[in-house]
Amino acid sequence: MTRGRAILFAALAAASALSPAAAPGHSLLVRSEPGRSATVTRAPERVKLWFSERIEPAYARLSVWSETGKPMDAGDAAVDSNDPTLLSVSTPTLGPGRYTARFRVLSVDGHVVESSFVFTVRAAAK
């Protein structure tokens, strides 16, 4: 390969790596309350998930499950109307134990992201 072709090839490779099409389009989980693998002493009233981009409310799902596989949320998962990156669900009956939060969201760019994480509610020290 000639030096000129090598330079052209390198320039094209660099340009394609920087193009917007090369950027990941998935909505990533940025943070949550409770956090992944967190242990909390007070049960959350809602489990909250924040994503890296807006998510489609009609296709957003979030549920909380006990260790025995029992659903523990109120079934009211929703995307916040003031923050389209926030998905949450009420958890009115959580007591001490280990729970799994499962979610499935559709990013505004059409990518589906599905995952889960565990958190633990520990009885507060007396």
C-alpha cells in the first residue's frame, strides 16, 4: 500500500469512528434508587431508574420481585412526565429482604434495553 493510500485509509477510519452513527444508541441505566447491589435500612416508597436518554412511556416496564418470585410493586410503573429519563414504580409493601428490580425500556431511537439488578432491605438497627 502506498503512503498516500495508507494516510487516506487512516483518515477515513478515524472519520467513521467519530460519526454519530457509530455512537451507541441504547438508553443506558445511569443510576437507580436503591442502587445496584445496595443494602438500605429503610424500604423505598418507589424504585427509581434514570436512563441516559428519553424512553418511550408506552413501552417502559419496571417491576420488583421478592426472593420467592412474588411481585412486590404496586403495578404503577410510569415514566415521569417532567423527566422522560426517569422510570419508577411504587413499592408500598417491602419489608426486610432481598429484591430484584426488572426493567425493559424502549429508547426513543428504537433500541430495547432489558435488564435487572438486586438490592436488599435490611431491618434498621434498634
